[in-house]
Amino acid sequence: MPRATSIDRNQLRQIAKQKFGYDELRPGQEQTIRSIVDGHDALSIMPTGSGKSAIYQIAGLLIDGPTVIVSPLIALQKDQKDSIEEAGIAEAAVVNSTQRVGERREAFQKLAGGDLEYLFLAPEQFANEETMGLLKASPPSLFVVDEAHCISEWGHNFRPEYARLGSVIEALGHPRVLALTATASPNVREEIVQRLGMRQPRVIVWGFDRPNIWLSVEACPDEEIKNRVLIGRATDLPKPMIVYVGTHRHAEEISQQLCDAGLGSACYHGGMKKADRDAVQDQFMADGHEIIVATNAFGMGVDKPNVRTVIHYDIPESIDAYYQEIGRAGRDGEPSRAILLYRAEDLGMRRAQAAGPKLTETIVEQVAEAVADRNDPVAIKDLKEETDLPASKVAAAVNRLEEVGAVKITADGEVKPAGKNDPTDSVEDAVREQDAYRRYRLGRVELMKDYAESRDCRRRYLLNYFGEAAGGPCGHCDNCDAGIVQKSAPERATDEQHPFALKSRVVHRKYGEGVVMRYDKEKVEVLFNEAGPKSLVTDYLVEHELMRAV
């Protein structure tokens, strides 16, 4: 196979056909592969099931050197490895906590000998000094971060071990970086790029429109009615079906209610034993359970093409989480439904969950002093013991101190001062960052409230949020069916009274970037990323050019 620094369209399609059996690459796949081959870092955002594995597999073959793929899902790593080997594409190996010593040794021997093209690693493996030493001795040419939204605290599925991947990339000499995720708002995209240290990255967003999924929201004035509606929809609508809930307790209670109503149901949540979770998931994937009631723990790696209905019993924490969860319906392209059962009182639970730990200057100063007093990098668990603070607050303080440049997280997950300055000098800045982070998370709940109460086209709302162009009403959501969607996005945007399109992204001179939520007489309400919601006089904004569309 030729190693390319540039490749034309016919060559790329020929390779995709011969090696992978693709008659045609999707536009986003082809654009991302070409960006990598041309020497760029790339962030590709596309729905699950749209062929993201083909992107790194093809790109990896086209550039010299091995490809390292970081994935948090051990089962998915094995599936990818097996599919590569069964297709005879190239040599592949997996290194994670489930591997025997001999298997691990064999994988790194193949890497050192130049016989290994794809190496799948769980993110916690980079905390192992031996692993990093072996990778530095045979550095990859392409470093792939799958489920890249896990790197962002501002996203919906943050994983602390992902936070140090930027340091890992730097330690490996900064190979080309490919980040892949199924959903990421503009804010999250920026954080992925920044935390991974991506250089002049190409950001490719494609395929967010899923026209086969009919979208609706059903208002439920109280819990009793919501339960009755759920039973009715679970009885009448096609299956397999996923019912998403917000807590472990709800997963168990709602699943039991469905069983009591004679509907085959199982529950799934993070508080269950892993073996029990795996058994429930395996049964659902094999059509053994018609309905699964789950928290967001039932997520990454779930690729069941024939899910016909997704119901949210509890409102999700963000548009990002909602979109990814409804995206588990209709992956086979057949008609499917996504229904949100909305009760305004449920927002209280989500607001409490979103707020997260509040940091005081005293707490951050304790952590900063503990880092500054050490000559060597310190593990977060040691910081917890030394400060006698809850693990969540220690982790939050470290993350905020890192964001303001006071500390650095090393490739093995330890913490050290970022430079010559004393980390305690940045305590106030770190607290402000945490306050901004909490406002942002609370703001995401307000966006979900706005979606639930919107009288606009729901598909257009979602596409606007993710920055993908949307035309007129979709004709395939409850609001379009009800005939209450009046104007297209361009018409609203040029309305003299509405100079900024609803749900569009804007930048304010003082408050920074945000989303236009609604208009109320002479004012426009904007949800800013850091400052939170603000109600501003529309005419004053326009007259003094204080805000512009992104």
C-alpha cells in the first residue's frame, strides 16, 4: 500500500473499495481522511453509525507508522480489532486491563518490530510508565481519540483520564491527531481542540440531520399523568424501545411499572454490578428485551440498528446528551420516534445535578498549596488525603487550576505546578472559572427547557444548536404536524424586530459567546457560555453594535 502525503479522490475511493468494501465514502468521511493525509490534525463530528472507524482505518493505512486509537470502551476495542483482522486489513492489537501479560508483551513486540498498524488503548493505560516508554520508542504517526467529547468537562460525558491526553500527545512528539465524536456543541469542540493541543485543525461537522426520527414533546402536568402516558406509549409504539431516566431509582421504579403493566422490560444503571449490566445489554441487543429503562450509563458502544422508539421519561441534562440518546433510534434508516415526556417540575432535579460542587477560595487554596509544596508531581488521590477534601472537590479544583494555567496534568495523571509562578496566586481565577462552569451547566438545562417548550420546528432547533444549516420546517415533528411553525429561520433572522435568529450563536463584546433564546417585547434573552442568561435591550444592542452573529 503506498504511503501518501496527498491523495486524489479516485485513489481514495479505490482504496476504500478494495480494502474496506465501500462502494462510496460519505462526504464527511472523505473530507476528514483527506485532511489527515494532507498533514492536518482533524476533529470530525458525525452521528454514531456513520462510519467513523473507517476514517482512522483508511487514514492510518495511508501514512507511515502505526496508529494508536484511544477508546474508553473495552468491548468496542475488541470488536474493532476483530473486524480489522477478519477483513485482512492489517495487524491490530488491544492493550487494556483485561489483557494477560503475554498478550500485552506480544502487542508491544509487534509495535517495536514495525508489524503493527493499529493499537487500541484504554485511556488509563497512559498512566503506566512502561506503556509510555514503549510508545515513545515506537511513536505513532496517527493518534486517534474516539469519543472525544469525554475530554470536555463542558460536555455531557466527561472522563478525568481523558484530561491528560494532551500531555500524552505532547510526550509522543505530537503525531497527527484525529478526534472523533458523535456530538459536540461549538463550546465543546473548542475545548477538545484546546485540550488536545491540536495544530491548525480541520473541524468537519456533518450528518446531524436524522429525518427518519420523528420528534415530539408531550407535556405532563403531574407524575401520575406522566406515568399513564408512558404506559400508553410503551404499549402502542413500535419496539425495541429505550426509556431514558435521570436516576437509578427511576430506572428501577419505571422498569417495574412497565413489567406490572405486562410489558417486557429490564433496567440498566451505573449502580448495578457490571455483570448484571452486561447481561441486560446483551439481552437487549439480541432482542431478548423489548424495552430497556436506563440512565445515561447506557450509552457509548450501544449500536443497535433497529431501535424504533426512544422515550425520555426525565428531561436530559443538555441538548448534547438528548441528541446523542435519541440518535440511538433508527440507525437502520427506518422510521422511528423520539418522545420527551415534559414536566416542568423535573427541571429542579436536573438543575441540582448540573450545579456540581461549589468551590470556595479556601478549598482551591488548600489544593494549590498541596501542589506547590511538593518537589515532584503528586497524584490526585494523595491530594485528597492531604487536604481531607471530597474527591469531587479536589478534582474540580485541579481542573480549574489547570484551566487558568496554574498547574499541569502530566501524561500519567499526576499534578505539578505549570511554571515558576506559585499556583496559589491563581486561586481567585480558578474560583471564577468554577462559577462560570456551574453557570454554563445550569444554562444547558435552560436550553433543554427551551426545547421542550418551543413552538418552533424541533429538528431545526437541534440543527441550529449544533451549527448545521437548517432550511424550512421539517414537516416531521409534533410542532410541524400541528401547523404552529410559522416562519423559516432566514425569515426570522431578517425580521426588523428580530435582528438575531432564534437559537443562533452570537458574540457580545462584554459577555462573550452565547445562544439567542427568545424575544420578549423590546428585549432579547441570550444564554451566554460564561455569564449565563442575560436579558438585553434589542435596539440598544443593534445601535451600538454590541453583539454580532457568529
